[in-house]
Amino acid sequence: MLPTSQETEICMANKKIHLGIAGLGRGFSVMLPTLAMYPGLAVLAAADTREEARRRFESDFGDTAYETIKQLCDDDRLDAIYVATPHQFHEEHVIAAAAAGKHVLVEKPMALTVESCTRMIEAAEKAGVHIVVGHSHSFDAPILAARRLIAAGRFGPVKMITAINYTDFIYRPRRPEELDSAQGGGVVFSQGAHQVDIVRLLAGGMARSVTAVTGDWDVSRPTEGAYTALIKFADGAFANLTYNGYGRFDTDEFTGWIGEMGREKSPDTYGASRDALTGIRDPHAEAAFKASRAYGGPDGAALPPSDFMRGKTHEHFGVFVASCAGGDIRPLPSRLELYGEKRETIPLVPPAVPREEVIDELYAAVIDGAAPLHSGEWGRATLEVCLAILESARLGKEIDLAFQVPVRDAPDGERL
């Protein structure tokens, strides 16, 4: 029998992960409420090159902020390190953390090449530590609930998945490298990792090939801003993925104007991201604008207020429909909609802690020694698909895959 939430909280209060943070940028800012609210975490240290971010961390958490990742890795108090540095540094920082005997939670994408991922996996295996790759939206409770239904065979095997997301990603403030695909910029690395991870999870993981096209439609933002991909799976299932980050249509219209972070948004904010960049044409000015909104900046993230979870639903990543042999499953921020012989709605319990499923998986790996679902091998497989999207678009042909791994479903069907 699974423990009650109260029993779990009591256990976590007595046994916490001692966590360090590598990088106090955007990834950390979005995870900040989770890190502050999760009962099984004690955030003890961080590292960042920005003095203002270090000062803010020491004020918020009352503990140490280092200038270098090496200093962070040398902190003997830490059980694990959350690597939230820019994409191009993930390999170096994960390997350093593993070499220091620390478990790792690393932001998506895991790295920029399959070879980098393999070196990270080998470093963790050598050190006897776990890698968890996330946050990606495949951790979201509605997606996990949909996977449990699929694993239980409710409607038979998955045959087709449709995934659609239209956002304003390209017009959010960016540093120059975030608009350079060679350095991990563009929507495929940053957003495709979410969409691919979800589709692989729902379909069982074993993708076989990718055919894709990408769109680069704004010369002032010189990177891929859109893509459409067809993923074929080993068992004959297939998935269509479409992402558009050019800030026109917004698929949150299809989720009742619940935004990606699980909060209501107003359609009256249409075009706000593009408007905010009006007049900012210099890359340095845009980077400074982004820095002002980063943790430690005047408009940066703050610790969550006591009513932070009021009205919050689960997070989401656009529209997903999993078509099985005997019915369709559509995960939504507050429920699952099922379409079989009859239509059925399964409500979901609202979240108590945002993105708690990410730390649940890290906690099980660090404290209980449980092999994570979102392991290094899983993260490498997702990156392989993202790279195949770019390669297929460049070469105009279908790309075969070689590093795919299956979903690790829980034996009892209750929990992934």
C-alpha cells in the first residue's frame, strides 16, 4: 500500500536531500517555488557568476553562494546538485558533480550531443550516482496519469499521438547564444525536449525514426522558431508534433486560458512579448533586459508567497491526444478526458507543490536508491530525437534512431 501524503511528509521532514544549485538563471527561477516548498529538500548552497544572484540566494536561503561550480561540488554537505546552467555547460558540470560523488538533477536538454550524454552517463555510473533529467513537462501529473491508463491497457495500445503547441517563445528576451542553434538555441532544443519527452512517454519510449521540417521566419531572431515532426515507433505507432514559437496564435485557448505554468491568463495580453522587445535591437541591450528579469535582478523571481498555490492547476505543454486502439486520451491541466465507448472525465487532485513530481523522482533516487524514469539514458534518447528533427530538416530525409529506451513503468501500475 502506498504511504499517505501525511506519512510521506513526516518521512521527508526527517530525511531530506541536501541540495546545491549550479546556475541561478531562468531554469532555477522557474523551479524556485518547488525548491522552496518541497518538504524533502534542504537547499544549502548555490553557484553563479553573477554577484547579484549570489547575494539574493544568500538572503533568500540563508546559506552559501559560491562563484564557481568547483567550489559547489567540493561542499561536503551536499547529496545532490541541480545543474541549471546554460545548455552548452551541462556536460562539464554534470561530470564535475558526479566526480564529487553528488547525484544530479540536470535541466533539459541533457546536453547538445549524444556523445556528451554518453560521457555524462558513464561518469555517473563510475561514481555510483543517479542522473535525473528534468524539468520536462513529461513529469506533469496529467501526463503521468495518462501513461498509467495506457500501461494498464484501458484502451489497448497507443496507435497515434497528436501534439500541438503555439507560444511566444521566440520573442521572450534572449542572450545571443539562445538565438544560435549551434549553441543550443532555438525551439527544438529548449521546447522540443518537452514535446518529444511527453510523446515518447505516452508511446512507450521506443522511437524508430524521425522526419521533420523546421521554420526560421524572422531574420532578427536567426534560429528555428517552429517545427513539425513525424516520429515513428518500433511497434508501428506514430506521432505528429507541431510547435510554433512566433507568438501569434496561442494554444492556451484550447486549455481554457490556463497557461503553461498552471495559472489563468488573459487573452488581452496578446502580443505582450513582442511589444516588450519593441525598440530593443542591440543584442547587448536585450541581454541586459533579460538580466534585469533574472534572479537577483530588479524584476527577478522571488520566493513564493504563502498563497502561491491558490487557484493553481497542474502545468501543461499545449494540446496532446493519445489515440489508442479502443479510445482517445486527452490530458488537461485539471483532468483527463477519455473518449471510448462513452465520454468520461477523470478529475485530478490539484498540486500541493508545483512540479513536485520532479523532486519526487530525485528523492526516490537519492534517498531510496530507486532508478529514475527520467534517467540519463532517457534524456539521451529524447535529445537524439531533437537532434534528428534538426538533421531531417537540414537533409530532407528520414533519420533513423539508435539510442532509444523503453518507459520504466511501475510494476503495480500505480506510480511511474
